[in-house]
Amino acid sequence: MQRLRLGVLALAWIGFASTAYPQAFSSLSGIVTDSSGAAIPGAQVSASNLETGAERTVETNEQGLYTIPLLPPGMYQVAVTKEGFRSAIRDGLRLEVNQAAQLEIQLELGAVTETVEVTESVPLLESQSSSLGQVIETKAIVDLPLNGRNFVQLATLGPGVTGVGFGASGTIMSGSRPDDLRPGSELFSNGNREGSNNFLMDGVDNNERLTLAITLRPSVEAVREFKIQTNMFAAEQGRNAGATVNVITKSGSNQWHGAAYEFLRNNALDARQYFASGSAPKPPYRQNQFGAAFGGRIIRNKLFFFTNYEGFQKRQANARVNTVPTVAMRSGDFSGVRDIFDPATTVADPATASKYRNDPFPNRQIPLTRFDSVTSRLIQAYPLPDSAGLVNNQLTTPKDKQQWNQGDVRIDHNLNEKNAIFGRFSQQNTTTTRPATFLPTTVPGMTTPVALGNEDTFAGDSALKAYNVVGNWVHTFSPEWVLEARMGFNRFDLDFRQEGAIEGAKLGEELGVINSNQGPQADGIPIFSPSGYTGIGQTRSLPILRQENTYNPNFTLTNIRGSHTLKYGFQTALRNVRQFQTNRGNGRFNFGREFSRDHNNAGATGDAMAGFLLGAASTIEQDFTLVYPNILVDEYSYFVQDDWRVNDRLTLNLGLRYEYDTRARERDDQWTNFDVVTGKLLIAGYNSDSYTGVKPDRNNFAPRFGFAYRLRKGTILRGGYGIFYNKSGSEGVVMRRHRQLPFGPINSVNINAFSSTPRMVQDGFDPIPNLDFGVVADNPVGAMLAVASDFRTGYAQQFNMQLQQELPYELVFKVGYVGNVNSRLDTTWDFNQPLPGPGGPAARRPLYSIAPNVVGVTYNTTDANSNYNALQTTLERRFSENLGFLAAYTWSHSIDTTANAFGGAANGPFPQDVRNRAADRGTSGFDIRHRFTYSTNYTVPIGKGQAIDFNNKVLNNVIGGWKTNGIVTLQSGLPFTPTLNSSVSNAGGSRPDLLHDATLDNPDRARWFDTSFKTSGAAWGEPAQFTFGNAGRNILRGPGRVNVDFSLFKDIAISERFNLQYRAEMFNIFNTPQFGLPNSSIGNPNAGIITSMAGNPRQIQMGLRLSF
């Protein structure tokens, strides 16, 4: 199979093809006429890049039409010559990424040696395409206030797009996954999920297949511009139904340009967290971001280079309040706590209520002879309390550390008038340290210090390397035929291990826990989790070892034929994903009050720390992965696109695309799939094929139709309809089907405190069970992962209609309707959810008759759907004469059956009732009904070259050189779902009954909605026993957001070429509270109360930037 993949790769290079990613370039087209409006055939039209000197020349056809495809974005001069006419020159034409620009030129009678030169800009009206999107130009990228200087934030400035934090200051760069602590990149575009986007860098793939997020984030100093397309792409583009974010990196030019900079943030400049105590000091925070960029010529008009480097360092203290055992407890003295009972004295006693009885320890004292040999040493590793009381009696402030180093090198070479090439290499190395709750210590009896703490902190050391490489060649066979060949390579490499991990150390066994290190990469100590206390041990879910490689050959063949611009294509992306991760590979012991309480007076007796000291666990868990899977996915696409200029008013965009993705497979058949029909486990290469019964989907045709019609000068009406296919990460990659038997054994024991003796820590864990394929396949046990055999590729039907209008003062206004209907979206639900009813769940499970030992079945299928409708408007002025701005407003509603591939209902990862999944159809969890953004760049017109010029260098530097920039975000709140604490249905998570509207006229943080429950006139009621509640999904809304980011610059001219700029950037400048969602658990005393924040308080960043 690997040979086949390499063969396809080779054929793609030597065969005829063109790609789905020809988006790093622009095109220029138009008509050349005389003064009467008659077409002029045979005119020479030349476009010269003013930065590099590269020139392309074409000839108008018999209709006077011309098209120059595959022009790099930049500033151009267009010259038109024809015998008998004066030459015409148009200067200052700026072409943007993926822009189909139109320029109509009228020639005057006269000698060709005479020239008519005009400086003008290409109209912002999009008269050649029906695609919707937004270009973010260089000035906005470099100057707008960005917390962490993450360019992805700028994608949310256009209509229809929201991001992580949904516009809250700074939250988009916080990092949302424990295995990926870099700046975030999650975007929601026009009702599509956050995993439906396509990130490109110079036109090549820049996506992680596992997370469906961006791989490498270049510095804003390296980004020339980028375009986010949100609806109705041409057929040459595919892979996704959400946004396409295409970043174009900077290239060198004939002029030398460079910059050096540093930005600083610290806690002294930041406002206090809203819920922080007024007397408590702000946690220490230090952030430095610095770098340099330099580019220019090697050979004038021929060979150019650009390179940049950026470094980032962050140190952040996170206060953690812990509950640790007192000094007395460490010696077995619980006299200050409560009565504790001896589990060794438990005997049957039919005369008691529980039918068992036990005896208390005299004086609430556990004898030293009863101490467990392991936990009696671990309890000494707990830090001593630093405050009085039994709860929240110890404070630690471990410091998170993160740094990255990112760089790019790009070379552009204009070989001759027919050939141009460029290559770029980009790399980003990110290291993150998240310390454990407690400082590393040496446990008595051990020689190796270990980092101990709560299992949920994901304490560990992460090393992440990301690479993105591209090579590009444009060859002009003739003015009618142009070929672009591009090869991309994308790599993601993550090594995330427990803090201070030592491979092969077997620390758990050194501690004395039998079989704690029997799994691969299981080298630490187990987790010990006494209920009510801060756990001690090493974090779960580590290590995570992940590598992804994507080979992405791309070609574009363009044919200009009369009024038609034709493109044909074939694209391949060969993906290889490897991931090793254990959940609790070193094991976990859970301790409750079960074995130290009075069996007949449980409420006021027993303590989990007593169980811990005795080594009497109530449950034990251990699961690990025996294999390091190598998952392969191949993607193939074909397309034909015709952009037909029917006449000088009407352009049609016609296309057809076909996509085929192979089903994911594990290279060595090391994974499984549970068959919900037979109740058996399908093991690749044993009783199933490599795809474990999941059938291919070969019917993915995607027609596209669009038009742009000029109603009159300065007014364009455009619209379109198309089908777009999505990528699913769940079917083969995210489902991690290598982590179930026989490749991922689970060692879990629950102990009945009445009828069983406790599981003692010193007894350790059971050895790896029998993994005979036949036994495992025929008698599956425990929770299962299953992918539907008819798993399909999800698709969206997109449509839009937009009116564009040029206005005075270089303004363009756009208003339109955008629609998006998604079908066959991937989702998961519990196929084996018990029927509501009394008693234990086993017999009520649908698969009990054929698979009695199987509990939950996470079933991955494609029967989810969504619907989105929106009114979207923008008012834009590109930066000129000291001012540029973009205002965007979206009024939308997104409805779906699930928000993501893993359920998304508020009561858990699955629908409330899997037999009535339609009842979960409701407002999307990411739906924002109203959203307005305004971004602006403004230069105060004082100083050299401005309206007020003092003609004095000192005065100009002191009084002039001021600039302001800002981003304003106003939006309505996010929806949420009411839930119940208990499972009234006895079949899983439940919702209450809604009795009347629970929204309040004047909600506040202390009571956001009506929480009245089970009282006369209450808004909520408890469902009848063994039924589900009638409350819908996402029927309530949380607080809206108001946020203003602002920056003030001061330019100081050092010389004619060198400029020093001081920056003050303020995020959430007015310190507006950004509240999170309220507690939605009906019946809980805290229901309706908001206790969390969704965004940051005011943060201030200072910077210096030297440029030339």
C-alpha cells in the first residue's frame, strides 16, 4: 500500500494535473476599447510587478478581451499598446490574494509613442466571482491590536465568522486542548463546525488531520495578506464546507526592507480578574514576543529572498487551592475529623439495616500496624497545610512556562519571461511546561524525585515541532496556456510527557505498586485520588506522542479561450497520522468513605483519607495502548472550472468537482471496530478487512454555479449555488479504535464496600488479560467504539445573493443573504443506551441478548444535519489617505442536531434519548444571533508628508507621527441547555420539563434565568419517573459581549529610511466584564448564577518596532 501511495505521488508530478489549491495568486482581466466603445483586438497588455520587476504580456482577442492568470499579489503597472493608438499606462494597481480583478482600458487615437498615464486602484467590487470572503491587507495584519499577535483573530472581522472566545479579548490565543497549548485557530463560519475549515499557506495544505485545525501559525511579520473565503468557492477549491483561510507570505523585492521588534506584557499592566479578591495580589505574569524580518534582492528583477524569526516567552503563575491531610492525619489521628471504622471488622449482621456491621477505630486512631506500605509513604509527600481547617488549607502557585521559536525562509526567482519559481521553508518549535500541583519531591523509599499532583492538571513537558514547506513553478506555454506546479509538505510532531518523565524508569514499581508499569510508555507512578482531597500522583492521559505528515502535490493548468477561462484539475493529499496516548497507563486508585464509615450510619462517619492511609481502594482503573498506530488516509480530487465572461455585464462561474477519500486504515491492521449487528468485535486482518467493514463513499460530485452581473456602473449583483464536501476526523483518526481490545486492554475493578474486602494498594493491578483474538472478538467486554459500515462523507449546500455598491470616498457597501444546509454530518451517540426503567441497566440495553458484557457503545455515524440563514452586510474602505476601516454586521440563526462530531448536547456527549435524536434538534451551541465588528486604522494628519507638515524634523517627530487602531466587537449571547442533577430516566443524563418561559426581563449575574423548580408556578418540573424531560436543547441564552481593543502608535523618523515606532496596545480597554454561562443544573442551589468569565479583563501590551 505504501508503494501505491508513493506511486500516486510520483505520477502526480510527471502527469498532467491541476489542483484544488491554486489560491496563492491573482488574475487580471478586462476589455480594451477605443473612444467609441468598440473592441480593439490584437492590443498588447503587459502587467509589471512594481516590487520585483516581473512582467507578463498577453494579447487581446477578437472581442478585445484579455486575461492574465497566476499573478502574485502585489502592486502592478499595466501598459497597453496598439499601433494607431496612444499607449495607456495604469499605475498603482494592487492585486490581492485570489482576486479576479477587472480593469477596462480605453485607448485614444494617436501615435504609439504618445502615452496616457493614469494612477488608479483596482475597484473593490467583485465583478468576476460569486465567492464570498474578506481580504485582510498587510497594514491591518501588522497594525491592528492582536493579543499574542495571532493573525487568525483577524478572520473574525468579516461577516459570518466567529472564533474561540467568540470575540472576547485574547481568548483566541489561549490554546484549548491539553495536547496543543499553542494559540488557537478554531473558527465557526456560516453555520459550519470549527473542524470544517481549510487552512492554506501559500496555497498548500496547513491542516492537522486529527484535530482539523491549523498546523503552523506564521508571524504577522511574515504575512503579506490573507483571505478568508466563507461561501461559494469555485470548483478548483475543495476539502471543506467551512472557511478557507489562505495565508500569503511575504517575498523579497528590489528594495531592501526589514523590521525588528519586541512586545511586553506583565501583570503590573493588566487589570484584576473580575472574581478575584480585591486584597489578593495578581498572579505573576510575564510575556515577551520579539523577532526580526529582512528581505530584498539577490539579483535585481530576478532573484529575491525574505526571512524572518519570531520568539515568544511566557511565564504565568496559576494559584491552586488544595485540600491536603493535616499533620495529625499523617500519623493516623482523625480525632479532629469524624468517627472512622475498621474495614477488617466488617461482618454479616442480618439484624441491621445494611445487613452488615463494622467496628470503629478506638479514639479515631488508625494503628501504625495498619498503615499501607505504599500510601503511608505517599502521605508524607503531601505538603503541609499553610492555613487552618480541613478544606482548602493549602495554596500552591506553580508557574506555567511556554516558549516558541518560529521562522520562515522564502526564495523567489524569475527565471525568464516564461518561468518563475519560489520556495519556502517554515518551522515552529513550541515547548510548554505545566508543573504538577506540588513541587517534585522524593517519596520515602524511592531514589527518583517525582512531580505529584491532581490528575486533571495535565502537568507535563510538551515539545511540539511544526513544519510547512512549498515549492512552486509557473510556466507560460503561451498567452493562452499557463501551468502552475506546486508541491507541499506539512508535518506536525508532538511529544507531551509527564513532568520529569524518565523513559523506562518504572517509578510505580519502584514505589511498590505491582504491575503499575506493565504498559508501553507507562513509566510513572499511579494516581491516588482520595475523594474530597487533592489527588496525588502523576497526571493522566500522558504521554501523548503524535506525528502527522501530509504530502500535497498540486498543479494548475489554465486555458484562456475567447471569453472563457478554463481550469482543469486533479489533487492528491497523502496523509499519515500516528498517535500514542494512554488514559491511565500507570493506573489509578480511587478512595472514598466506603470502607471507613459505619455501614449503618454512613452520613456522619468515614473519611477518604483514612481509606487512603489504609490502602483500601474503592475502585481501581488502568488502561493503556499496546500499539503505536500508523493511520493512512488518501484524498483525491478532480475538477473543471469555466469562468465565462458572457458580455461586459455578465460573468458566469461554472464548475464540477469530484472528491474521493479512502477510508482510514491502520498500516499494520492494529485496530478494531465493534459490529452493532452481530455484537462481535471486528479485528483488522483477523476477521475483517483493513477498513473493519467501513465501506467507501464514491459518490461525491460537487457542482458549482455562480454569476456576477453589473446592473449599472458601480453596482454589482452576484449569487450562486454549490455543493461542498467536508473532511471527517472522527471515522478513522479521532475515534482511536486502536485503544480498545485487543490492542488497548482496560483493567478496572469496582468494589462493593459491604460484601467485598477492599482492593489493597499493595496488591497492585492485575496482569494484562488474555488477548487471544478469537476470545476477544467473540466475547467483547466493556465499552466499545464503533463506526457505521455505511459511514458517508458530509456535505453542504451553499447559496448566496449579494448586492455590491460603490460609494463616494472610496467606500464599498455589500449586503446579502447567505444560506448553508449541511447533511450527513458525522456524530456519535450511545448505540447501547439502556431503555428507561427500574433496576440495573444491563438487561435494558439493546445489545444485551447478543453482547451481554458490553456496556456503552460510542457509535460514529453520519446522520446529523444543520441549517444556517443569515443577513450579512459590510462597509469597507481600504487604507488610503490616512484612513481605512471595515464594518461588518451579521444577523443569523444556526440550527443543528449536534454541534460537533462527539455529540455536543449539554447533558453529556450524547443526545438525551438516542431513540429520539430529532428531539435534540435546536439552536447550535455556537450560534450568535447578532454580531457587529468594526476595525480601523487611522493616521493623524500631522507630520512629514501629511496635511500639517511643519517642515521641521524635530517638530514633526514630536507632534506628528501618531496613529490609532482599534477593533470593536458587539454580539449577543451564546445558547445553553438546562439539565438535571439526577437521571430520572435511569438511562443517562436528563433534562427537566419546561413549564413556562424561563427568560427574565432583567437578568443579572446572580439570577440569569428563572430557576424555580417543583413549586407552584415554577418554570421547571421534574419529569415522571423513567421518562425524559421535554426541555429542548439550547433554549436559553447567556450574556452578550462588548469588547474594544485599541492601540496607539508613535512614529519617530530616525532617517529617511529608518523609522522607530512605539506601541501601546490595550485589549478590552474599558475592562468590560466578559461573563461566561450560568450554572444550568436545575434544582442545584447555584442554578442561574454566573461564576465564570468567558474573556479576559483589560490587558496592556507595550512594544517597539524598528523598520526600514
